[in-house]
Amino acid sequence: MRDVTGTYHGEWVADHNTQVTPFWNGTLPSGYSRPEDGSTGRLKLVLSSESTSHRLAEVLRGTVSLQSDGFSTLLEVEGLYWSDSGVAVLHGAPEVSAQSAVDVVGAVPSEGLFATAKAALGEAYTRLLPQRKQAEDVGRDCEYHVYVQFRPGRKALVARAVMFAPACSVSVATPAGRTIVGLHAKTYLLMVLRYAAVAALGMVALLLLLERQMRHTPTPASLARVSYHTLTMQAIVDSHIFVLHAIACTAVGSLAFLVSGAVAFVVFSALLVLVMRYISAVWRSQQPSAVDPDDCRRCLVRMYVTAYVALVVGVVATYAYLDSQRPLPAAVLATLMAVAHGYWVPQIWRNAKRNTSGGLRWDYVAGTTAVRLFFPLYAFAYPNNIAYVSPAPLVWGLVAFSLAQAAVLMMQDLLGPRFFVPKLLRPLAHDYHPPVSLPSEEDLERNSLSSDAAAVCAVCIQPVDSALEGEHLTPSHMLTPCAHMYHTECLQRWMDIKLECPVCRARLPPP
């Protein structure tokens, strides 16, 4: 194999080799750490190659990380790779030093390879040695001799690895019958670019769906049907997705991926601006008109602070699951993701509480649910994802939960906002055509209105007469909870703009 540059992932198992080093007394040097005997975990090996004057020998540099419950280490590795045999001999340490080349040459297993290693590394280190720290100036921990045997593969890179730390009397190797698998750098880059393109298209779809939803709710009355808690939770989820992608852009470091990330950043910025404008509009539409401006500002500040705190918690939890010394249990991450993706629950609750529906377009509900589910499905259900995250069956519970929320929202439009609430538990909705007589003079006095004023519609300033049909108000007249009567057409036009009484400014329930 000629080109072994790429990223490899697999599993490892540790073994304390006390029989190999009988002088071992079981006590690690101060500041050193090693995995427990028999422990297993995840291995990630990143390699890049550099040619030398020797046709069959290449210099390899990169990193290897070992992760398990209770143990984590990241080593810088460098050494030589012989393409004719597929063997690589590397030295791994927390930080490379001027001593690394000597350690690599000393670990070469045969006399023939020793001469090649000495000449090739001597050539490569001639220009690097002045830049390297001395061994005593770098951090000390278990240092490993790393032996990798590469095998030819059609599409993927396949290898087995053994790591041995003499000072710590521990070896780490791929389990019997297992291999570490990777992709060529170019193949991996194509995967990243395809994913970045799909992610950017998803953000564009969210942007278009949000723009259509905003046009669907142009008036304060229509905005009052939308839950701003739902929009805030969606903004947090989108921000979390964007931050994780921004971290990935810097980690990959490819120019092409950075360009794709820049496009995604522009789209996300436009999306976030629209979302925050929409959240502000929805929030203001649901506040009394006489609210103190200072209270408005304080509420908005609390909303922003809550969103940022939730974003930080989400990013930290994801990092703790993917890359930490003590990985977060999958069930905890699944619970946090379920809470984050429960953004339709506040909208369902608002519909049922206010007995209203139709605040959200169906294509907005279906489209945003699908786009936001793409990211967890890609990471936890697709085995060949660019992050090499292992599949997690719990993600299908998240899918079922999100689809159930969307289905309930749509059924509220078809069957009624309270279709799932037993009749005995349903709160009574206000009837604007109640089976009562016209308000008495006592009611009018209690609302600071004279009998003359009560007989006049405050919207059109026309008399309200012939309002009774038996014991019910006719459909052409409406009585508010505050006992003010209006023409139905007049009050409905008014309520399309403001859900408050034109006379006393009391809040009105939706019709």
C-alpha cells in the first residue's frame, strides 16, 4: 500500500504486561496514567505521510486518542512506514520532542529496517530538530511504541495496531479478529463535502419555511396563536447544530470544508435573524398593550439568557458524550435531546389551553421536523457518518417522539385543539353568543358604562339592537367576557388586530 494517509477508528483492549517486565512493582510514576487491565474503549488514529529519498519509506505523523470509561489520552505519533511490507513503526508521546526519532529507530524490529529508518529519519529530522523541544522540557506520561500493520482494501483502509508502553507495563491492541478501519483523506473529504452540502440545503429549507410561516401570521391576532416557547426552543436547537458544525469546520481544517462552512454560516445567520425577529413579534403580540417597556426589556433579556444557557449546556453535553475522560451515558444524552426536540409540546399546550388552532402551517411543521431530525439520524443511525459516532438505537425513540408531536399538531387542526382531552377535563371556552339575556343595568354600571353606551357598538358607533333570538344572542352580535356587546363583524375585524376589548382593554379569548 502506498498511501495510508487518513483517519482510522476502531476498538482497543488493554493488558498489564507484568510478565514482560518482572521488575515492575505495580506503582506508576507520579503524573502517569494507564488504562485498567482488560478495559476496552474507542481508538482514533489520524495519520499523514511525507515522502523521503528512500522509495519504500515514508515519514508518518499524526495523533492517536484512546477513550474509555474513566480513561482518556491523546498522543502525538510519528515514525516510519514501509510501503512494501505495509508496516509502520511509530513513537507516541503527549508531545513530540527531539528524542522521538531516537525512540522510533530503537523500536525498529529488524536490522534491515534499522538502516533504512536511521537514514530516512535522519534526513527528515535535519530541518526539524532545531524546532523541537528537548525531552526534559515536555510533559511526561506513558510513552508508547506503536506498531501498525496495514492491509490492502478496496475502498477503506484496514489495519491492526499494537501499542506498548515499557515504563507503564501496559499494552493496548486491537481485539483479536478485529481491525481498525479508515478512509483515505480524499475519500473522507468528499464525504465531508457531501454532508456539508446537504446540511446547507437543510438550513436553506428552514429559512424558506420560516419565511412562509411569517407571512402566514401577519396580524397580532394570528401571532397570538403561535407559542414563542416553541420558537425559542427551535432557535436553541438550530444554534446548537450550528456551533457543532463550526467546531467541525475548525477540526477538519480543509479549505473546501471551510468554504462550505462559510456558506452555512451565512444561511444560519439569516435564519437566526428571522427567528429572533419572529420570536420578538410573537412575544409582543401576547403582552398587554399597557405593559411597562422596562418589563418588556427584562423579559426579552431573560429569554436570551435562557437560550444561551441552554445552548452551552447542549454543547458541553455533546462534548462529554463524544470526547471526554468520562463519557456521558447515552441515556442522559438521549434525555437531553428529547427535551430539546420537544419544541412542539408548548404549541400543542397553547392550542389546547386557548382552544385555537391553525397558528402554524402544515408544511412548516412537517418540513422543520424532518430537517431537524436529519442531524441526529445522521450521527446516531448512519454507521458511515463523518464523525465516526457509533449507532445508537435510542435515536429512533427521538424520531417517534418528534413525529408524534407533529401528528398531534395536525390533528388539532382537523379534530379540534382539545380532541385528546377528556370532556370532563376540558375547561369551558367563552361563548360569544351565550344563552343569556342582554346585560342588565347592574352589569353596565359595574363596567362603567351607561345603558346608552352599552347599546352602541364601540367599533362602528352604531346601535346594537335586535340582539336576542329567544334566549340566545343572534350570530350577528357578540358578548365579551367583560359584558360588552358588539356587532360580530365589527368585533371579529377588531380581534384580527388586537385580542383586547375596545372599551376596557381587557384581554379577550380567541373566538
